[in-house]
Amino acid sequence: MPVYWVNTFTSIRDERRLRDYAELAGPAMLAAGGRFLARGEPLAVLEGEAALRTTVIEFPDLESAVRAYRSDDYQAALRVLGDAASREIRIVDGVQEG
């Protein structure tokens, strides 16, 4: 059953470092078996606070998602990001159809 990594930025302090992070983080997610399903600014905010950016990445399983986070390549991306942004990351189960 696939899992979904949901990354929501709550504040961005340095757009340049965020772009540099994304250039490294994207390939790290793909190398770990991730598949980007959605990313960008909200099209509409129906409840709660407006999140700045959200990314949804599908992984084949929880182990793959956690391995992606802990990978050397992703950790390098995190060092580039540093304190340039605040965010929340959740990994949630997919829903079985039927």
C-alpha cells in the first residue's frame, strides 16, 4: 500500500535558499522511489491558516519514505535549507479502493 509524504511550509524566510533546497530535494525523493503528485501554492484555502506551499509525494511504502528523508542526498538538501523556512512533514497511508 502506498504512503504519501505531505510537506507543508508554514513560513519562508529566504526564497533563494528554498529554491536551492528544492533543486537537491527533488532528485533525492525520486532516487528513493518517490513520485511527485502535487506541489505549489494552495489554489484555495477552505479552512485553517493559509499554507504557503505544499508538496505531496507518493512512496511505495513507509520504509521508502523514511529512507528518503534519512538519505545523504536529502540531508544535504536540508543543510542548504537550514532556517530559511519552517514546515511540517507528515507521512500518511493511502486509502484502499473498494
